[in-house]
Amino acid sequence: MEKNPYILKLSSDDEKKELEFELDYLSSLTFEERLKMMREKSKEMLKQMIDHGHRRAVEIIKRPSC
């Protein structure tokens, strides 16, 4: 059985190692895989915004002149 090479275990917080790990992982993906991940995250964020009452961006309403 193969081990997942994309698991980071640290004994303490280390932002530099976390960033290096994340960049290594992203660079191992193909362009299509990164694009698919970006689309999935966009859908996830949109769903969260809708769930929290932020359906659309603020609209500018032009009022008629009197």
C-alpha cells in the first residue's frame, strides 16, 4: 500500500514549512487539476456566501430625476 506523499506533520507551527509544502503540492498538479480545484473552491465559497445571506454584490440603483 502506498502512503500519501501529501501529508505534512510538524511538531510545532512553522509557516515557512507549511508554505513550502503547499507550493510543492500545487506544483505537482497539472494545469487542469489546479483549474478544477479553483472552480470547486469558487463554488464552495459561493455556497457559503449564499448560506450567510450574501446573495449578490451590492447593486447601484439609478434613481429617476424629478
